[in-house]
Amino acid sequence: MRRIWVLFLPLFFPSCAHSPPNAQVVSQKYIHKYGFEMDQEEWLARDQEGTVEQYLDNGVKVVKNYQNGSLHGETAHTYPYSSTIEKTALYEKGDLVKETVHDRKGIPIREKTYSGEGITSICYWSQWGSPLRIERYEKGALLEGKYYNAQNELESSVKQGEGMRCKRARDGLLLVVDKITKGLLVERTSYHPNGQIHMISDFSDYLLHGTQKIYTPKGCLYMVNNWEEGKLQGEKSSYREGQLLVSTNYEQGKKQGLERRYDQMGELLSQVEYQENERHGLSQYYGARTGVKQEWFYRGKATNMERFQMLTSQEEAATQEE
């Protein structure tokens, strides 16, 4: 029996949870479809039909099947130092048609089926082997979906791109509830493990867009963000037990304007001016004993009021000349 040893050949398996990006092949062998083993040179010289077995330095074994030089049939990855299959991929003449991921007990976690023309079907299972989510997508849009609770009861559905999607962990714990409109996510409510609402977010084209509210596990408001096409826009507020602590203004994801900080009694502690994420202008800090302390900044660098006004005037003059 002949085996070809290949050292330090990097492989990347992006969908394999336990195969790191720098996994390397330490040995591999080629088996013709008629069962006899050959070396790499002979494999490449022939029609490349049969099986390639690879052993990685992280303990994972990979088995690939080929027909006429293209992946055809099942490709399988084991868990490290185990014969249990973690992931299988089914190919037809080089085209991926199905992917399945299993846990260490062999129970399927997720299966994706590709039907061509941008249609993908996905099924997720609980740790007991019952389905949690069965979905069908077309060109990235969710068209149909059925969602089950831990008792295998249907709790929500999406039909013709409209409806509610409930996502649960494999142990049945509710994670998020999504509102789907025209096949796209428009609103998401996530939950803490104790069942309290964690976050309510609005989306547009899968980007955060609108007001987002975040709550503590006790149900207290913790933060309010305003988004526009995935970037912070407007006021961002942080709270503690209902009391406003920080209020910051944003434009296109950058601090712009005033940021105010308060103590637990609602008294103003500081007021800082920002421009494009840098301190720019007057910063004021308030203390019961120290009174008001003032600092000046120009584009993030400490300065004084006179120099700030001078630099600002020069900048305005240069802008007008343009």
C-alpha cells in the first residue's frame, strides 16, 4: 500500500466549526473508483475518479469523492480525533447541492439544500432531533418558513414572504422573533435567557435603520440608539435604572456635536463637543467642589480658546477661497 505524505499544505474549511483556517494536511492518499491505491502523480495523470482521503494536523479526517476530476458525491469532515462526522457536503459534477452539519452525537444541526436558480432550503434541528426551523429562500429573500417550539408545536410561520420568524436555540430557548416583510427582515426582538426582552431593532435591507432599544435582564431600559442604513445617526442614550447617564449625537456613525454625561441624580457632569469623532471645541466638566473646568480641543488636540478661534478662522477662510 502506498501513501503520499504532504507537509505544511494549508487548507481552509470555512463551514467546519472545528477546522481552523490554518489546518494543514499531514498525509493523504488516492483511491481509484475500482479500489486500488495510487500516488498523486498517477491520480493526476488518470481521469481522477475515486476518493481522496486527507488527514489534517488538527485530527480531522476529510474524505472527498471525485468523478472526471470534479467533486461528485459526498465530501465528509470528521470531528477532531474522532470517527464521528461533523459535516457532509453533497456534490453533483462539481456543484454543491446539499450541506449537513451534525453534533458529536450524530444528530443533525443544520442542513442546506441548493436547488438552483438561487433557491435554498434550510432545516434546523433541536438537540433531540426534532425540527426547529424549516425555511425556503429565493435569491436571499425568505419566502416560506415554519417555526416550532421545544414541544414540536408550530408557533409561527412565513408565507409568501410575510410573517413572523421565531428562532430558538437547540435546547428550545427563545432567541429572537423577527418580522419578515417581502422576504426581508424589518424588525427583530431578541431575548435574555430569562425571557425578558433584550433588544428591539428595526432594519432596512438587513442594515440597522431606525430606533433600537436595549434592555437589561431585569427589563430596565439600558440604551437607545438611532440608526440610518447601518450607521449611528442622531442621539445615542445610555441609562442606569431609568436614569439618563450619557447622551451623544452622531452623524454618519461618528460623534458630531455635544456629548453630555450625568450622575445618578441627573446632575450634569460634563459637556464635550465633537467633530467627526474627535474632541473639537469646548469641553466642560462640572464638580460640586471644583466648579466648572474648561478645556479646548482642535481636531482632537488640546489647545486654548484663542488658538482654537484662530485655527477655525483660517479653516473657514481657506474653505471660502475654494
